[in-house]
Amino acid sequence: MNNKTLFGIMTILFNCYGVPCFMQGQTKTGILRIVLGIVTCSVLFYVNLIMGIILGIQILKMSDEEYEAKKGTFSKGIPA
């Protein structure tokens, strides 16, 4: 299992908890995602859950070259 596959699966399963942010080294964004999920009574939790499924599938469909080119920018379109 390579990094792309692991990252895609983790994004699908745990995006709502901010795990992909921590995997990319964006600790502040991951913590912010958790806190905002709690503060907004889980509204952002469910938004991030749905967006994680979509993004995870896109990552798994990418070629290795596309993944390497976009690495580190995956959380840009997902609400914190």
C-alpha cells in the first residue's frame, strides 16, 4: 500500500476528524477542524464527512504523478 492509497482511505474514513490535515503536517488546520466541528454542533463535522468521501475517491482515482503534483493542497477546498 503506497502513500496515495493510504491517504485516500484515511481521507474517506477520517476527514471529519482532521486526520488528513495531520498527515500533511497541517496541525493547526486539523485542530481547527475538530474544534469547529464541536462548536457548530457537528454541522461542519458532517460537511467534512461528505467532502472527505468525495475527495478520497478523487485521490484514489488519481495517477501517482497527479498525486505528487497536488500533494499538500488537498485540504484547501474543505472547510476547516
